[in-house]
Amino acid sequence: MAKILLVEDNEMNRDMLSRRLRRKGYEVLVATNGAEGVDLSVSETPDLILMDMGLPVMDGWEATRRIKGESKTQQIPIIALTAHAIAGDREKCLAAGCDDYDTKPVEFPRLLAKIQTFLS
């Protein structure tokens, strides 16, 4: 069973995504801010990370840079989740180290396809 770290501060998004991912058979770890996300990525070494970019304490941009800068976690695929869907945001996420990008509100079948691609 693949382990997914969901880094999301919005309780409704967190609840919806974690329930749907668990129903699909994934083990889901949850962090509510970027600093927790970095810590959990190191201690739990998930198979994939879903990273909200607008987070408290440490934003998703910085959390991603730290995870990708750490030898133990740099190979973990990170999919950015962001409500920012303006021109250049995808490139900004990829430049921070994210491996892919998806917009909010999350279209679950599309996100699931991306997750499965990275985990296969």
C-alpha cells in the first residue's frame, strides 16, 4: 500500500481528500502546515506528497524546496495543489521542485490519474 503525505491546512479539503484516497487503498498521512510536512516527509518517507502551496508557518514553496534539498527525501514526487491558476503558477511550482501541479478545487479523477502515474 502506497503512503501519501497530504499537506493541507483547509480542514474541508483535508478531510475530503484523505477519505477519498483511503477508499482507493492508500495510507494517508496528514500535515496541516509546511513545517509539519517537511518533518513528516523525513520521518515517514512517503511514496508521494500532495502539497498545498498556501500554507501557514511555512508555505508550500519553501516546504518543497526543503524536501527536495534533503538527500533522504529529494526523490519523493510532489504534486502541488493550489487555487492559484494564473499564468506562470505551474512554472513557479515546478521551479520550486514540484514534479507536477493540480488546481483547486480538486478534480479527483484527474488527481488520482496523476498519483497513479507517479506511483507506477
